[in-house]
Amino acid sequence: MSVEERIEVFSILGNEYSVKAPPGEQQALLQAFGMLERTLAETKRKYPTLVGDRLLVLTALNLCQNQLTTQTRIDALVAAASAASETAR
């Protein structure tokens, strides 16, 4: 392990996970954990009877859906910008 690499320990639903953070990616890892915590809390508020693996799976699906929606929007913006650039020529 290099001097800059460090292991982050996260607690998710009572379980601890040790994750090695590559140099330069520690902040992104902490942000990802924060996003996971917030999304878990939102999912738990919407579905208070879900626990454990079911809560994690639904949360993961929500995060994936958000990622896909965001990527679709980005792709549409890139296509529109490209089309506008072509017509401006």
C-alpha cells in the first residue's frame, strides 16, 4: 500500500466494510458513501418495513435508475450540442 492509499471503514446497516481508497479517490469514495447513506435513509422512509438485503437491493436499484436517467439526459444534451454545432457550420 502506498503512502497515499488508505483504507476507509464504513458501517452500513450495522455491518462494517473496509475499502481501500486509491490515491486521489478518497474524496469520491467518501462522497459515494454519503450518497449511499442518504439514499438508504430515503428508501427506508418510503418503505419502512424493508430491512437488510431487501433494503440494500431496492436502494441499489434506485441509484442505478438515477444513474441511467442522468446518462440519458447527458447523451441527449451531447447529441443536441453536436447537432447545433453541425448546423452552425
